[in-house]
Amino acid sequence: MVRTRYAPDRGLQARMGLTLFLLGLVFVAFVIALVFILAAFKVGAGAIIFFAVLLGGGLAFGSLFWSDKIALRASGAQEVTPEQAPKLHGIIDRLCALADMPKPRVAIAQADMPNAFATGRNSQNAVVCVTTGLLRRLDDNELEGVLAHEMSHVAHKDVVVMTIASFLGIVAGLLVRFAFYSELFGGDRRGGNNNNGGALPVFLIVLAVSAVVYAISFLLIRLLSRYRELAADRAGALLTGQPSALASALTKVSGAMSAIPTKDLREAQALNAFYFTPALKPDTTSLSTIFSTHPSLERRLQQLSEISAQLGR
């Protein structure tokens, strides 16, 4: 792992590690439950599990190695040179020097929605993208705070972490899909001979178990995503030494979102997990918060206020 001067947050790292560990336990428990269920009905599960893991691994591999190209294409962004965007490149050059990390590629998306994202499997294959709406609304210090936040995702290999976490859910979903469309549940319906009575109970049991596994995995991945954003806020604020600038950027961006047409925000939701702030503001109810990819604005501002107090002492 490339070492940088981004300050680690041991508490958040421990929580992210625990969340990944719990995801692993859920996945292992699901596989074991599936094997026992199918074995109880005298149905072989080896081929299903093998192909699900193989295909899930391929999808995760593609997502990891081409995340930068996928995100740029989805956002309609174009890479820019230092001559095309001197101020943006200048800020990123300064942050790279402060963090002692390789410079990522730089891109701009022609969108009024003020936002930014960074992606890439490592520092050598990363890209940082901002929208024209963000460049127009923020001053240099605020923009530096946002970019420091985004580049910390690259420094801490957050794309790798989230890909691993998502892989577990992908494989669990594929196991159910393969079981449903395989000979286990399809052969007898074509006029097969002896196991038709057992197909429905197997399907219903697997469906119930998979629904529980999916719900738990979904909530754990969203929790991990919120930890990831808090860690990036903290690391970016400590690197620049200006948590107030990042807090100001958060307030401006969140406020400006209300002026963006809802249709445009919904179209941008596909990149929510990557964005500096979510495209659509989540409800403030506790139930809605646990489904969010980002912490609430109030929680993020509270943390930045605490960092300001620490730096002031």
C-alpha cells in the first residue's frame, strides 16, 4: 500500500474493518445455509456455488479495474490538461505535494449540479472529477477542501474496500439466480420425473434466506459507505488544515442542490456512492438515514467542528 501523509483515523478504520468482517460472516453463513438446504433435498450445490463465485469475481474484477472509465462515461466527463484547467490542476498539484502521492488524472463534467468524485483502484490509476457547477460556486479554499476529501478516497483505497464489500452481495445474488434458473428448479417443470414436489419448498426456503442475507448485506454496505465518507472528511480537513473551508463547501453544495431540477438529480443517482454529496438529499428520519450512502450534513459538520476545535488547541 502506498503511504501518504493523509492522517489515518484509527476509530473509523476499526469500524470499517469490523463492518467488512461482518459482511464476510454473512456471506459464509449464507453459503453454508444454501449447501445444507440443497443437501437436505438431495440436490448438489457445488456447480452453482462455483459458477456464482466465478462470475461474481469477474464482475468485481471489471468494476475494480475499470471503475475510472465507467464513472467518467456515466458522468459524461472529459479529462482536461493543465492548459485547459490551470486552477484545478494547480490545487491538485499542491494537494499531491502535501499528501506525497502520485497525481491523478483530472476531469471535468459539464453539469450544473455541484459535485465531485474520485475513483480508481490505486493512486497510479486514479481520476478526480469535478462538475462545472462546483467550480462556479466554490472559492479556491473550498474547492481545495473538496478535492482533498476526494483524493483521500484514493489514498485509502476506498474503491478496493467497497468492491470487496459489494462482491459478497453480488455472489449471494448470483447464487439465488443460478439456483432459480438451473436444472434444480427448471428441469422438473419441463415435464421431468421425480422431484417436482420438492422444487417449490427448496425455492421458497432459498428465497427467504437470500432475502434476509440481502437485507443485512445492503445495510452493512451502506454503513461502510457512511464511515468511508466521514473518514474522507477528516483526512481531507487535517491535510489542508482548514476544516472550516470543507464545512463551508458542504453547506454551499447541499444548499445549491435544491436549485437543481429533480429530474437531473435522479439521473445522477447512479454515481451517488462516488459523489462528494448525494445527488438527492435523503430524508432526515432515522429509517431513511440507515439507507443513505452518506452521513447527514449535520453529522459531517459536527465532525468538522470538532476537528477545528482540536486544531485550535
